[in-house]
Amino acid sequence: MNEAGRQPITLPVASVRAELPAAWREFIRFCRDLRHGEIERLSIQDGLPVLAETIKRKVKFTGDH
């Protein structure tokens, strides 16, 4: 399916935590903590993320630390 054919899914904010499986919540938390980087290969099983095989973390040296 191409990007143009995808329809966004909207859920009420209160129901997102209750309905989102724990594996997706953990994956979202991982992405948030990663901040910058790439996930080259993500394994999905039964509609749930199970393994990120290769992860690269990018560090920017911009001098504003």
C-alpha cells in the first residue's frame, strides 16, 4: 500500500493507553528515548513489534551543549 492510500486512524486520547498493546507502548517509548537515529530492521509478529535488529544512534556535535 502506498502512502497516498493510507488513512489516518484517530482514537480518543483517553482510550489510547487502554487499547494500545504493551509491545507498541514499549516501542513508542524506545523511539522517544532514542530521539535521533535509525531502526534499519523491525520485526513485526501478529501485528506487534517484537525485535529491532539493527539500531544506529546519531549524535550531533553542534556546540550548543
